Amino acid sequence: MKIDWFLIVVLSILLISTAAATVASRMWMLNAHRQLEETKKERVQLLDREQALKMELVFRTDLNTVEQRANKELGMVRPEAKQWLVAEP
């Protein structure tokens, strides 16, 4: 009789631990899948932004606007006249 109860307890513990491991691994898998989907979404958004910037670069014809934007957003300034070097052929 004592062995029967011991066997039932051991099998119950084994069953419960197996179920807990299965649920935990499923939750980890779902979390990884969710993170992967978010990363894919961010990648698509970045590719769209990159494409828009490439199109803007290709079709930008107003150099004054380009210079103002470079000055304002990037802190770039036009070089002074004495900084230019003339290359003679």
C-alpha cells in the first residue's frame, strides 16, 4: 500500500512538472513570436522611411532648401572662401 501511494505521488509530481514546463515553453514561444513581429514591423517602417528619403534626395532640386536643412538639422555651414583650394589642370 505504501508503495502505491508513493508511486501515485511521484507520477502526479511528474505530470504537474511536465504540464508546467509545457505551458512555460509555450509562453516563451509566444513572447518570442510577438517580439519578432514587432521587429518585422519596425523594419518595414524603416525601409519605407529610407525609400522616402532616397526619393527626396533624387528629386530635390532646390539647393537653397538643402543648404538650409543641412544648417538647421545637422549644424553644417558653408566653408569660407579662403578655405577653398583651386586645383589647376
